[in-house]
Amino acid sequence: MAKTAKKAKEEISNPEEDCSTICLPDRDAKVAELAYYKAESRGFAPGYELEDWFEAEQEFLL
């Protein structure tokens, strides 16, 4: 078990290593951008922030 934790720590500490998945900050940035455009398209009317975010997440996953 200690070897697994050590390996995981090494993988996290080596950001130059190429990975095939999108890192969480990158994913959140893309979802935020999509949500922003959704809000912009309805004139930034308040009260739809979560709906915009959830729809943007769904679109991003497709």
C-alpha cells in the first residue's frame, strides 16, 4: 500500500509528464467558459447560474 501512495505522489509531483486526461483546472476552465457564453446569450439574467453550469458540464462531456 505504501508503494501505491508513493507512486501516486510521484505522478502528481511530475507535471511535465504527458497525460491523456484533462486536468481538473483545465476542465473547470472550459466548463466556466461554456457557462459564460450561455449566460451571455440570455443577457446575464440572474438566477440561472447553476443551470448554466450544469448544462455546460453536460455539453463538455459530450
